[in-house]
Amino acid sequence: MRYLTLVVIMIFCIDNTYSQTYEIGPYIGGANYIGDIGPTTYIAPQTLVGGIIFKWNRSPRHSFRFSLLHAKIEASDFNSNEGLRKQRGLSFENTITEASLGLEYTFWEWNLHTYEPQMTPYLYTGLTFFHANSLYLEDGIIKENGDNWNFSIPLVFGIKTTLTPSLIFGVEIGPRYTFSDNLDGISLTENQGAHPVTSDWYMFTGITLTYTFGRKPCYCSF
């Protein structure tokens, strides 16, 4: 019984080492759209994206992450390298507000309770719920038609480093695969011969600056 109690205490202390460490800070960068209108370049920031990001570091290799971001997206066929799109000449603007929750995984150990400088690449994915304007095509013009509430899957790659023991700087790129085909106002049947994209994507490229807080590890002596 004594050994069982000792094991339980050790597990509690190991979990507590990381369970009370949090990060919060701003996200700012650029956004671009990839779909049935305009160019299909994946990384081409055009408009501003901003918001807030929060992390709960559960171990030196993973953390739970929540973000709330807002961006404007836009595209024009006249900026495309595809001849049929240029000939079609459509353009649109939309806004996206997303709330994302998921898991961030670091390639190397990331221990915020050390004063040594640290740097590591990371991956993030999860589930994103977003709001945009619902658009439709009428007489060659993209028009608004209410709200578009939908889901997307973020596929984020980044690199982060400690600036001080309490400040962390990160750079990341993150395409979002959406379950929507009307962010741009046209669907597969309305492409007018242009190369179709079955679902719309949008890309966020940005930087983060987070402040760490929470209890330091407990040190158990027996």
C-alpha cells in the first residue's frame, strides 16, 4: 500500500509539473484564399488577419490550443495565370471569423520551466468553426446572401522560440481546408470552363507573441 501511494503521488507531481502552464497572446499576419476565383498560389498573403491565441501546455511535447481569428479574403480572376479565369473576370470579397480548438505537437521537447533558450518546429491541427458571408453568382456578379456557418480543418506548421523565460515568439503558415464551396460565390457547376476546386481553402500566415503564466512545477521529496 505504501508503494502504491508513492506511485500515485509521483504521477500527480509529474502531471502538475506541466498542467498549470499557459500561454496567451496576439496573432497577426496575412490571409489569402485558394479556390475557384483568382490565382491558386498557396502562400500569397494579401489581407490582414488578427486575433488571439491561448495554449495549455500539457507536456514537453504537446499542448491544447485555442485561437480566435478574423480576416478579410479577396480574389480576382484578373490576377490569375489561367486564361479561362482571366476571360471570365469574376472577383469577390468576404470576411472570415474562426474559432479553432486542437492539439499542437512539438518536434523537440519544449519545457517552459527552464531558463535555457529554446527553439522547436511544431505542427497544429484540430477542428475550426467559422463564419463568413454566404455568396452567390447572379448575372455575372458575386452577391451576398446571408450567413455561412461551417467547419474547416487547419494544417499548421510553425517554428517557435523563447525570447525571455516569459515571452515566446512564433512564425507559422496554416492552410484551412473548408467543408464549403461558396466562400467565393460559385460552385463546380458555375465555373464556366475554368479549372474547378471542389472545396474552398484559405491560408493564414502569421506571427505570435505569447506570454506564459501559471504555477511552476512541484518538487516532491520523499
